Amino acid sequence: MTESFLPHMNGVTGSVLQILRHLERNGHEAHVIAPDAVGIPSRVHGAPIEPVASLALPGYRNVRIGAATTRRVAASLERFRPDVVHLASPFALGWRGALAASSRGIPAVAAYQTDIAAYTERYRLPATTTFARNHIVRLHRRATLTLVPSTESEHQLTGLGVDRIRRWGRGVDAERFHPSRRDESWQRCMTKEVIVGYVGRLAAEKQVEDLAVLQQVPGVRLVIVGDGPSRARLQAEMPDAVFLGHLDGDALAQAIASFDIFVHPGESETFGQTLQEAHASGVPIVATGRGGPLDLVRMGIDGWLYRPGDLDDLRMRVADLAGDGRKRRAFGVAGRAAVEGRSWQAVCGQLLGHFEEARGLHGLDRQLRSARIRRPEPVLPAVGRRWQRYVALGDSLTEGLCDPAPDGALRGWADRMALLLAARGGLHYANLAVRSRRVRDVSGEQLTKARELRPDLVSILIGANDLVKSHADVPALAAQVEQVVQTLRDDGADVLLVTPFLPDRRAARLFTRRFADFASRLAGVAERTGAMLIDTDLHPELSSRPNWGEDLVHLSSRGHRFLAYQAGEMLGVPHADTLGALDQVLHDIDATTRAAWWQHHALPWVWRRLRGRVAGDGRVAKHDDYVYIGRSSSMRSVEVH
């Protein structure tokens, strides 16, 4: 379901067309629901197009707003029976799609591409802005998964209370947009001056009027490609600029490649597809330092970012490149190199992975059969913070059962995370976790010892052993954890809370609602205390069989690695997600037989329970004082396997 489609071409339409092409090439069946418009095709890349009633957007005669009812959309879904509903830049029609998907029990993936609230704010409609912002939150919280194109849009939605957010950028057609498209004769016909070009809609939210300051830069000619309701006003304000109107296809590719500098003044862009096209064309960029450009333009490498709203800075950055052809060429080469790995094939392949994740999350939601309070994972309290003293609290999962090192010692996710943190400059690390421990142990002896060590970072993963008891008081357990967290926060430590989790086994489903209730309460604890939270419900792949050890109740080495890299990403370890993917490729975990499981794990557990004992009886923490991890002649060698 898309808010925009052919014959109106924009970033949303372009991405939908690329998705349809990829789905067709890979043997998937697609169906498109889009606002009706004169000239809308009946089929694109093998997918039938179902037009629905629409209204013209005021000020944009060619832009239509879908006005279909939820019942109409639900009937369409019932006929097609999709595995997943993709909502492209949802707002009006997308809201109906989210409701219809929910009513039919179908997972929905919402791709956040347009900052509607910023647009209404730009048009000075405060009442509408509040409605738009609330509507965005309501819509994306109803979706199974939300995809965002940039770091800033991720922070924006997280701040509004949207959860289950994943990064998904946009691909670029690096064959069509290519430096070879540059036409020197096109440029000579235009002007002998340095060409500074803009491509996009001519509307208030794009802030094209800011480019008027470039008329004061000697030797520069401003060329504007695009159309929209502000064109007449902009032509009057910038009489020396060349307005080429709307261009697409090869004509657009030729124009961009023939620019000397590409400018982008809009502050409300969630991504900035034209910036990628400029880089693919080998053209340096000057863009505002807000929104999507922050992830696309590398300062001093392939372009400049100017201070938002500072037009003197904009003029200075353009003048710098206009007067230095050598720098322009170097920036252009670097920009081209940066986008060569961002093909639409790769990006759409990532999208299919998000579709699969949404199906897994949707299955989890249905399994819980309760109103799970979905909250965002709190962001890092101090971006780039380097901790010096880290203490891990918990039970067997944090002790590291089923994650043996070559020397027989146990590692676990906390040990692995400590190594990631130590790579940034050394770390003192203590692990006080012991198997079979419960919340009362963390709030008692473990908390007492931890406070003696005066840590600046503490992780807590506890509660599973309490929750599988026949009479677990979930509110009381959560209250105990909150007291621990608040005490540590009052001591000045950052706290990373991890919600306990279950394997994907039929027997474990007896406890899913109880675990979900506890996780919801821990989310509230994190929100009230300022702790960081890894809500493992948002990572359903953790429950899959390969992530669990041979005893089927503890994480395998693969599972410990997965959790460690999720924690590393939460704590701002550079490229933790990429390192995790690489680590997974380098390891292959073999499954054990059912007979071995009964002999080595199930029967001994039953025997201990009959005798009133637990596996942790008589055991002490493996690191009850700090060990130093880092580059030092006196340290012991620590290696990740």
C-alpha cells in the first residue's frame, strides 16, 4: 500500500517501483493498492495495481490522497491473502492499511519516508502538526515493524514512543546516475560559470528560497530542476537562476551529472534520495546538517554540511567548492565510491529480511494473547561514553552456561560484551552472576558486592528462575528489580537491563504471558530510572533453536554472541551489528541428539529437584573482583572464539 504512485513520480513512487522489480525477479507475488489518478497503470512488473478512491492534495493537482475505507482495503487483503503488508510512507491510506492488516491477522511493515509533521509545521499549522505527530505515533505503533531511513528519523520516532524500529535505507541506480552522463555541451549551452544545481519539489518545506544567497557568489550560476506550487514565487525571488522544470529518466541523470555542485537546503528530509543520485553522478554535495544528509554526506570527504538555518555558512561552503575544481573532483570521486555498494538489489534484499522478521514478531504477538505494553528501547544516555568499570549481575545466562572457551572456562554474553567495550581503551570487569540465582539474590548479595566495586556500568539479566515457579508474583519481582536499578543509578552507574526470554519450545509457551508481563514492567522500570533496556521480545530470532544450547534451557555460544552484539549496539560500540553478522558467518553450531539431552541435562535436573537442590549450590561468582581487559603487558591474554 502506497500513499503515492504513478503517474506521479517522487521518492516514494520510485522506491515502490524498485521493490516491485525486485519481487518479480525473485519469484514473489505482489499486489499494489494506490490512490487512483488519471494515467495510473493497471500492472507494473507483474503486479496488478488496484486503484482506490482519492482526492487531490491542495496545492498539488497531480498528487492524490487515498480515501478508501478500511472495509474496502480489508476486502482486498482477503482476496489476495498476503504474507505481509508493506506500507510505503503511510499516513492516510496507510492508516487504513494498518487497520485492515490488523483485522485480518497479517503483519504490517511501515516504511517511514515522509516527515508529515515537519511539513505541517513549515506551513505554520500548529493544530495540524499536533494531529500529524499523534497520528504518526498511533500508526507506527500499530504496525508490526517500522523501517526508518536515517539516524535522525530513528531518534525522532523513538522519542515519540515508537518501538520496533529498524534501519532501511534506499538504493540508487548507479548505472543510470553515472559520471559518464556529464555533458560538457549541455553545460556550455547553459552557462560558462560553475553550475550549482538543486533537484526536488518547489514547495515551502523544501526551503529552496534559501538558495537565493548563492546569487551573491561570484562565478556561480544556480540551476533548479523541479516543479511545484512555489515555482512562480521562487522565479521572482531568484531572477538569475535557471529553472528547467520537471525532468526524469535520462534527462534528469544528464542534468545532475552536468552539475559542478549539488545543493540540498531542506531540513525535513528523512533520507534524501537525490543526494545519493548526485554522489552516483560524481558530483560533490553541500547540504544542511539535519535529517537524512547526516548519514549520506561525509564532511570533507564527499561534501560539506552547513549549519541548519545558517545561510552565510551555506554560501561559504558553496564558494569553497566553486573556487577549487580539484577539490570538487576529489569529492566527486569519493561520493561515487560511497554509493557503489548501495544497489537497489542489495537494499531490496534487506527488505525481504525485514519482512521475514515481521512475520516472526507477528507470530510472537499472537502467541502472547495479551496486551503487551510496547515501549521503545531507550537510547544510549551518553553517546560515545567509555566505561571504565563494568559489573554483570544475574544467573546462569550471564555466568555463561553452554558457552565454553577452548580451555573449558565459561564465557557468556557479558564476557563477550566486556571484550567489545574493552576494545575502545581497556576495561575493569567483574561478573557476579551464578547459576540458579533469583531476583532476591541480585537485590541482596550481588547488589552489595557490586556497590563495593563502584562500577560505572552494570548489566542485569535476572528473573527467569523466578518466573517459572508455580506462584510467581510478577509485580513484586519487578519492584525488587526497580529498587536495585534505582540504587545503582543513585550511585552514579549506568544500568543495562535485559528482559528474560524463553526458547521457542511448546513447553515454554506455558510461561509466555508471565514473561511478557515482567518484560513490560521492566520497560517501565527503565523509563522511570533512566536505565537502558534490551527488550528481547523485539528480537524473536533469539528464541530460535540454533541460539540455544544442548540442554535447551541456556543460550548456545551463538546465542551468547547474538545477545552480546545487541548489547554492544545499545552501548554504542562502533559497527557492533556488522561485527555480529560477521561473527555468525565464522561459526557453525552443530545440533545435539534428543537422547544426549535427556541423559546429560533433563534427568540430572529432575534428580536435583527431587533432592531440593539447584545447580548453583556451593558455587561462587567466576569474577567476584575486577579483572582488567585491555592492552597491557601485565594482563592475561583474552581471545574471542
